[in-house]
Amino acid sequence: MEIIIGRNPETGQLKVTIGQQSKNVGLKDSVPQTVSRVHCSLTPEEGGVFRIKNLKMQNVTYVNGIGVENKVVNKNDVIELGEDRYPLSWELIDSAIPKMYDITYLEKVWDEYNQEVLTLTIKQNRFNAIKAGTGLITTLGLGATAAGLIKGQTNAYFYAVAGILSLCFLVKTYIDGAKVPKEKQRLLEKFQHEYVCPNPKCGHFLGNQPYDQLKLLEACPYCRSKFQK
């Protein structure tokens, strides 16, 4: 991640550019004109240090009072830009760098949601099969009861009990039929609450795209916060 530092000629502020994104930091007209529009770059290296490099031959950069062209620095070093020695604030640089947010925990959220959806789908299919069987049993039970009562057969009592049991089974099946849709709705609401951008200032639902596709993104599509994977 290369950080380009320079002066915004329109506002006189320090301009920090990372990739396609630029941000003006500091007060207006606080940066002298001896700081170039594209003055230097800071590139992070291992060990928490940065490499600072002038981007034009005529640019002047000082590290701890000594002019440099290309040097490894850390946040304890004093960096000044241009002949007027504009002090480069590490705090301003940090404020312009997009924060990294860990999204690895979202893999578990995605997997759990899909597993529970699969379980509910199986449960729904079994319920539909039982419902179809219940309808057939109820029809046969009520038909046998009616036939027995009409003929005055001695087993009419048995048919009546069978009909009542079938009717009770039908009522129970009807009641249970509302449980799966309600559970799906609860599961969806929970998923939409958890599968979100980890930036607390954003928290936008990341949609139904699988985690394998989500981790291919460099940043949140809504707040542009960088993803750490």
C-alpha cells in the first residue's frame, strides 16, 4: 500500500492519496507552496517501518533535519517537507489511512446460516410429505366413519374414533405448518443483523453473497473500509 503525499493547490491542505482514494487533511492554506503536489511516498515495510521516497528530483524532504531522497523511517522520526520544512504529522497520515477490519468471523456466520437454512428446508419437505399423508388419512377416516354410521354397522364407533383422531392430526399439522416459516423469518433477521460490515460506523448488510465471494473484495462496497482477511 503506497501512500502518496503532496499539497492540494486548491485548498492548501495536505493531500494523502491511497490507491484511487484521496483525502485532504489539516487546515486550509496550512501547507506551503514549497511542498509539491506529488511530493513523496510512504510505503509500509516489515517491522512497522516505512520507506519514504521523493517523487520528483526537485522535491526536498528532511528526516530528523537531514535531507533525504530515499530512506527507511518510523513514527518516531521527524519528517519535514519542502524548503519551508512543513512538519509532516503522523497523526494526519493515520487519519487518512482507511482502517482495516477483520472479516474472517463472517465465514462462521455464513456457514451457520446456510446449515440452518438447509435443516429448515429438510424439515419443510418432511412436513409437506406428512401433510399430504394426513390429508389422505383424514379423507379415508371420515369416509369410513360416514359409511359406518349410514349402514349402522357395529364398528361405527371405531370409525368415529379414527375420524376424530385424523381430524386432530389435521389440526396439529395445520398449527405446526406456521412454525417453519416463522423460524425461517427469525433466522433471516438474525443473519441480516450479523452478516454486516464490521465497521461500527457502517454496519451495512453485506447481502446474500457467499463468504468465498465476499473475501475477494478489498473493501466494504458501502463505506469503503478495508477488509482484513
